[in-house]
Amino acid sequence: MKHMQENFDDSCEELTILRWFRDNFVSKEDINHYYETAPIIVEAIDKIKNNSHIYNYIYDNVVNACVIAIKKGDYEFAYNRYKNSILTLEEQFARPFLEQKFVKVLKLKVNS
């Protein structure tokens, strides 16, 4: 949502609904995992040129899909969409990004 901050503020309907859902339905383990992983995913996506299509996809297929499901009371769909999306985004963006950083650190240590 930070990428789309010109369209949304911190108290927008989407974030309010998602925070309520997080606080009432998401496990502490999944919340902790999200807060550890999400910044890495965002950092990796931010490094991609023309990344707005990625953020728009995430908004449409994760954020908005979950908000609609939560409003309908379909908490199982929302939870599964959220959890599967985080795992997929982690695999697509965080893992390769972390591997690149790790290789750079190793190269620096070898050359030192």
C-alpha cells in the first residue's frame, strides 16, 4: 500500500479492514512471518524497473480480493489468499533477492 500512498492513506478502508482481519483471524506466527518477509519483498520489487504492474497485481489479486472476501464474511478465502500470496511473493522476490545479497557478502569476505 505504501507504493500506492497517493491513492490511499493509513486509515483507508482497505487497511482498516485488513488490520481488523489480522488482529482477529491471522495467527501470531503468520503475522511475525509477514513482518519479517514483507520489507524484503518490497525492497526487491522496488529495485525492479516499472514495478507498478507488480504492485497493481498485488493490490487487485491480494489486497482487494481479501477485502471483498472479508466484507462477505468469507474469512477462510481471505486467509488462504493472504497466506498463499505471501509465500508466493517470498519465493518470487525475497528468496532471489536474499541470495544475491548473500553472494555479494561472500564475495566481499573472500576478497578481503
